[in-house]
Amino acid sequence: MRAVFGLVLLVGIALAGGAVYLAKDQIAQYENAHAEAQAALAKLGPTKTVWVADKPLKYGQPLTREDVRAVNWPQSAIPQGSFFTETELFPENVRAHRVVLRNIEKDEAILAVKVTEPGEDSGLTSRLARGMRAFTIKVDVSSGVSGFLRPGDKVDVYWTGRVNLGGQASNGEVTKLIEPAVPLIAIDQSADTIVMEEASIAKTVTVAVNPQQVAALAQAQSTGKLSLSLVGVNDDTIAEAIEVNQRSLLGIQAQEQIAEVAQEKVCTIRTRRGAEVVEIPIPCTN
């Protein structure tokens, strides 16, 4: 009996020792993980509360409290236009919702440029900066870059037509760059920036331009054909003045025509004055 009791006691002591060892190992792992987390936070520096999307948000979707959450964001990397408090994003005593202007992915910061003011419409007027106007250009598969245009892209606008100088049309058509890097704000009746799986051939595109550019584009569209050329996302170059006609395209140099200057015909009669014969000019009869 005493031998059994002693055996049970030894087993209990062994189990207790093993439990203590496992607990000590777990505590050590927790302390190491905590130390690593503190070290990581120290590298990140001070943080600040920023509101982000809690799920993917689509263009035109009302923004509600259930769509967002607050996270700690490193102060050195906070995007411009972020919201830091709930009252900034959802003002008190305002029932109208903000509306999403651009697609926002999950965990992406909610920025002021990607949502409207509370109660503001998400139409084209919200995409126009101060002093800018919306102008629609008719396009087809050839002039509209085969349907690869999206709202937010930039395009160069070219005009092709005949130049009328003093009532006389020039020989051949001329193509000229009239407006470089014009931003697109809508394709047909859609201002959504979502990328479609297949290219869609648009009939119209809407651009954001100033009033002077509106007049130039309207005149160009009524007197010739407009074509668009897509500008790269990271292309910040400024296009120079470009003009091409049929002669420069084909490398034909204009030949100078030398006009013969016809001498005016003069008619005279001879008359004698004493011993001198004098020629007197008279109007020619034939």
C-alpha cells in the first residue's frame, strides 16, 4: 500500500514538474512575442487613428458606419485627406450619407477625394474642380482608342480637317494636336472607374476643361474630326505643338512656281518735229 502511495506521489510530482516547465516555456514565448511586437511598434514610430474601409466599396455606394473601422496608422505614412475622427467622417446631426466616388478596397484609408460631402450628389458636378466645365466628345472605335478608355485617364485631343484660308480650302487635310493631357471624367453615361473585363466601345466621352478649351473643342468638333490618344499613367511630359499635313506625311516638298511677268505692251506713233523724229505713246487699239 505504501509502495502504491509512493508511486502515485512520484507520478504527481513528475506531472507537476512537467506542467511548470510547459507553463514556463509558454510564458517565455509570450514574452518574446511581446518584446518583438514592442520593437516593431518602436520602429513604426507614433501612430494616429485613421478610418479605413472594412469591406470593398463601389462607386455610387452610400457610406455607412458599418462600412468603416478605426485603425492605428503610422503618422509618417498617413495619406493626405484621411479622416481621424468619427465625427469628421459622419458629422453629428447630419442624416445624409456620403457617397463613394471611387472604388475603395478593404483596409484602404477613406480619403476626402474618394467620397462626397454628406448629402452631395455623386454625379459629374462633384468631379469638376473650380473653374472647370464638362464637355462631351463623340468617339467611335477608331477615335476612342478601341474602348480602352476609363474615367480618370488622360488623353491628347487631335483635330483633323481642312483649313479654310480666305474662303479657299487648303490642299489636303491637316491633323493637329489641339488639347494635350485632358482628363476624362465619364465614358458614355458612366463615371465609374471600375475596370471592366472586356473593352467597351464608347459613343461619347466627357472631359473636364476650362471655358476657353470648351470653345476650342466645340469649334474643332463642328469643323472636323476629333481623335483621342491615351496618355500613360506616369507620363508627365508636355506635348509640343504637332501639326501634320499630307505633304509632310508623304515627304513631298512643294515646288515653287515662277510666274512669268508679262511686259505691258506700249503703242507709239512717230512724228517729225523739224529735223527730229519723236515717238509719242498712244493707247493700243488691239
